[in-house]
Amino acid sequence: MRTTDLDRIQEIERASFTVPWSRNAFYGELADNHFARYIVAQRGDLVVGYAGMWLILDEAHITNIAVHPEARRQHVGETLLRYAMAYARSQGAMRMTLEVRVSNAPAQHLYRKLGFTAKGVRRGYYTDNHEDAIIMWAELGQFDGRIDPDEEAGAAAQGDAVPGAGGEKSAEDRRGGRRPGDAGEV
């Protein structure tokens, strides 16, 4: 993710979250958070989704993942999450965590598909309606390394592109506004 992506990121934020992060929150993460890594998925030059995580010691924490409504149900969210998992693993992370709304069944289904399991609940976690969050964890040693959902196991590509989503890798992140781990519509 680059600062030049922030206008489009804001569009996706507003379409995905009831309490979107501000442009300044994203900018602060990109400029100041050395724990953060963000990626975007693009179709041509248009950003259609993004995912972010914090890498701290041997753990990765998904701060959020969201896909523009017009690009949902096309494996963009899955590809972003697979790429984030592969990247975190390549950087020495052994496990990954995230929070997801109790009501967000489509996201929970995706996370379970990729090996995440529910390990707890954060009561009243979401500030807009005090909805609970399910805390999910995945052991990255169990992750098969596939980025593209259709590629063969063990054939994950390395590099800057997000295969199948047309994205870019980032060494930047963001923080503020919403709580880390607010997973949006994927």
C-alpha cells in the first residue's frame, strides 16, 4: 500500500465498515509503524481490496482486510489473506490472529477454510454496536503456502505481486480509528 492509494482505500473503508479508519490513521500507519505490512489488490490500476497486519516477534495480527463491494465473491479477500499468511510465514511468524464480528459469517467461513480456529471472544469489542468479536488463530506451519486458491499446494510465488488479485506488497501499515483486527467484508 502506498499513500497514493489512500483515496481509494477510504472508499473501500466507507463501503466496508460502520466506523471507517480515517485517512490520517492510514497515513500514520504507513509512515510510522515499523511492525506493519499492508498489501493491496488491484485490477489494472484500480485498488479493489487491501489487507494489513502487524508482525511482532513470531506472531502476525491481521489489522483488517476489506474488498470493494463490486469485487466481492471473486476470491480477492481469500487471495489477500493467503498472501498475508505466506508473507508472515516468510518473515518468521509462526501463528496469525484476527478478530471478526460474531455476525460476519462469510468472513468466518473464509478464515476457517484457511485454517483459523476460534479461540475466544472479546465481549463488546466493536464500538459502533458493542458486538462481540471472535478471536481466531491459525498456525502458519500448517499453511500450505498457496497464494492463488487454484494453484497447486507448495507452489506459492514470492515477490511483489498478489497473484490472482493484481496487487502490491507493502512494508507499511496503519493504526487508529477502529480497533486492530476489525475484519471487513471479504
